[in-house]
Amino acid sequence: MGFKNTLIGFWEIEKEPVRLGSLCIFISNVQSYIKLKDLCLGKFALIGTNAEISSLTGIDNIKTDLLLRHDLHGHWLGMLFDALDLDCIHIYNSSQDFFSRHEHQVLFPNKEICQAANITGNLYDTTQIASLLYRESGETPYADFNKHSAEVGFFRDMKFNKPTISLHLKNAQKGDTESNANFSIWKEFIESDEASGVQFLLIGSDEVPEEITSLSNVTSLNIRGLSIAEQLACIQNSSAFMGMASGPANSAILSTVPYIIFKHPLHHAEAMRKEIGDADHYDFSQENQKIVREYETSDRLHEFLGDILK
């Protein structure tokens, strides 16, 4: 297959760290781009020093230029293998080395798409490229994290007999803590009569009070041993998603699942203005998909649940 039919994806770690949320967006963008341009993905490369690669993967003293599936077993970065049909992840220790080897190939992201999407900051942690691809193709972005599984095994085995709502209650202990959940409001909501007919699937490894995790209508997917890729796929197989602005929330944003996501008003305020202006949704979102820049309230939670259960 010729170079012009092949796309090379890459991530320069020095310029922008790899995080779960931005990786979700990247996966969706690559899937949309290769479909729009009729390309195939030739390879994916991480560009960074050995120290940066080790910090990201948890693998000490990396002495290879390839990462294989078993190298990332249990690590959320490993979801790239299924999502992008990869046999391996290539490692380059310098941007100069990478670009000199691939200067005549189609790269992603590339200058043209970044200019068209009016990106002036982060290349990966933004939905601006997703919005551009949506405007060009007319197709809603959808991040397929588990392409080789027709059905998520957890759903098949559990046989829930009531609606399932995936729930992520962010509780960052350091760094990006602005949109942490107000647990008292969420507990009151989950215990309410209206929510008793719903099974909440708790997403992620954030520390959540036992008074919530022990409720009969709450199932912790992390405690059940599901990988992050399986948990993200569960979000997309749920009746809806509720929770805080976070990495896992991007699985709902890049899907057709109804959702309400709370992003505290001052959290990434300028970046949010670039992405959605004064709106409460992305331009590719459906009517029942909202990201609201406000603190969660009981009224808001019950209003959304009522709409879902109609």
C-alpha cells in the first residue's frame, strides 16, 4: 500500500502529556479522519524521552523502540491496540527523528487540520478537531474503544432488568480538582425514590465514599475488575451518563448516549469558550447531551433523570 493511502498518528509527549480524556478524543478523531479521507492507519508513534515514556507507561528502563500489547497489559494506554487496530506502538526519542522519517507521509494531527480547526493551544485535549470533522463529514464523532467485541461481556453477564446509568464522580486528590463531585448531593439523589428504579454503574478508580458505593443500586465497575477500556465501552452501552467533567466523560461526549456533565464554572473557562462559546452543548451533540458550566444541584439531577425515564 502506498504512502498516500496510509496515515501515521503521533503524540509528542513533551508538548502535551497523554491523559485519558485527551486519548479518547484522539482515538475518535483518528477514526473519523481515516473514514473521511479513505485512509488506513499505518502506525502510531509516541515521541518522547525514555524518562517520559517510562513515566507514562510505568515501564522502567525502556530499551526498545516498540511497545507490544503485553507491555501495556492493564494500563489504560493499551486500549489503543483494539481501538486503532495496532500491532505495536512505535517509540521515537526525538521529534526531529520522527518527522525526518515521515516527512512525505500523511500525519495526524497535521498543520492543515489544526489551522482549519483554529487550534492555537493544545492539539489533543480539545474537541475543536472533532467539531471540524463533524462539519466536513456530517457524521457524529464516535470513539469506538472496543471494536472487536460485539457486546460488552459485563452487560451480557449481569442481565440488568432496569435502566443503567453510568456515573463518574470525580475526586482528584491533586492537580485538576476544580470539577470534583459534591458527594452529599449525589448520595441524596441516588437514594431518592425516583432513582431507585435505576442501576448506577460507577466508573473509574476515584475514591468514592462507601456510603455511596454500598448502595444497592450502585455497582462499581472498578471493584468488579473491569479495565478502563471496558468501563468506557460500558458508558456507551448504558441508558445514559451522568457525572463530572473528566477523562471518562469523554466516552459519553463521543457517543450517542444521553448525558449531563457538570463542569464547574471556572474550570478551563477560556478553553470552554473556544470550544462551545456560551452554549451548553458541542455542535455535534444531540439534544439530550448537555455539558453545563455550573455546580451540580439536586434539581438538575432529577430533571435529567426524569427526561431519561420518560
